[in-house]
Amino acid sequence: MHEITVVIVTRNRIESLLRTLGQLTALPENPPIIITDNGSTDGTPQRVRDAFPQVTVLELGRNHGCSGRNFGVKHARTPLIAFCDDDSWWEPGALTRAAGYFRQYPHLGVLAGRVLVGEDQHEDPVCEAMRTSPITSPKPLPGPAVLGFVCCAAVVRRDAFLEVGGFHPAFGIAGEERMFSVDMRTKGWALAYVEEVVGYHHPSKIRNPGQRTKTITRDTIWYYCLRRPWKYALKHLLLIMKQCGRDADIRRGYIEALRAAPRILMERRVVPPAVEEQILKIESFY
């Protein structure tokens, strides 16, 4: 019986998605694969069904951002979920190793894998940050305790994911892992970086850097306003405001964040002191 389902959210990047599916369907673990399509207009759902009939495709009809993954997790029937992006995949044997760690550490909610990028397989710089994480865990873990991860190479415990409500429906795909991570820690779940679980990321050329900057700016403001004490939220808001004059995309994200603030702030839920202490350790360390 399968322990892990692979969930991929995608939108209008069919060629890289087909390459990813070719890699994933060749894995020795033969995991179930669920694609959640965020309203693609390039024929993604049908092309996936034609090329990989064994893959489940959920057509969401519109762009749900990072929360498109939530639909895939709810549809899955395995205790573990391995996330990929449409331009990333897992090393053969990685999912087997991940499942073993989740059995060994029942308090583990998120396992962040090592990410190797591009044809030359250079290590993503975020791996060094996770490897040298300054925070600790009261319980043993298979690697350094972390408070963040890269979603293109992470495995989560399905029950824990559902307990925190998954990814926030207002957030886009760019840095969405931060708030999800503190929500997991708030609920008592541990997050760990594990070198032996490896994923490959071959960044798609179909990218919009300006849109990404806008989204990161907006979602960063929302994260601070939703989860952090006001003195830190206002401090960060001021820092971003100072950058608005120099960068039109940051300015767009800042304005969008403020326009939606009254609605977003209705969900404000500040992290407990113990989690805030860990966040401050990370912010002061880096």
C-alpha cells in the first residue's frame, strides 16, 4: 500500500510539467500523482491525461495560488504528501527514505529535502540556511530543526497539513512556505531538514519576475500582519514602504496588500511566544 502521494500545482507550464511527470512516473516507489490545475489555458489537463493516464488531474477552473495544493492533499488517501512544482521531481529512493523518517518521528510534520538545481545540480542556497538553522527542537529529529522549507522538495504529514488548514487561500506561489511553517509549529508539529532526501529543480523559463516580486511583497506584508506582534509587523511595513519609490513591482504589491488589509486582518492570529522566539532567532541569525 502506498504511503506517499505526490501533489503538483500547475498553471500554463505544460512542457516542464510533462518532463516532471516523466521523471516521477519512473520512480521505483511508483507513487500516486495528483495534478491540481490552477485554470490553465494551454490545454494542460487533457495533455496530461493523454500522456499519463495513470495521473489524477483536478481541474480547479481558476487560479487558486498556493492553496491549489490544498485540493490535491484533500483528494489524496495516503498518510504522507510529497510536493513538487511542475519543474521539479524527486530522486529515486527519496520518498522511501522520507516515509521511514515519518514513521520514526511521529511528531514530524514537515520534512524539507535537499534541493539540487539545474543540469549541473548545484545546491540551492536555501539548503545551507536550513543546514545551519539556529533553532532547536525539544524532541529528536532526523536533521536540523527549521521554520521554513522549499515547497518544490518537501514532504508533509497529511493529518498535520489538514489540521493547520493548508496554505492560505489569499497567498500566491512565492514564499508561501513561511506562514505555513509557523502555523505548523504553533500546532506543535516539528519541521526538519534532511540531507538524504533529495529533490531536483530545473526552473521553468516561463516566469514573470515582476509579478513574482509583487506577490512576495504583498504576501510578506500579510504574513507579518497575520502572525507577528504589531511592533514587528509595523517595522517591516515601514521597510517595504521605503523601497516602493525605487521599485514599481514592490509598490504594486504594497498597495495591493494595504487594500485587502481590512479583510485579511479579520483572520489575524499572532503566534505564541515560544514560536515568536524561534522566529526572532532566525531573523537575527541571518
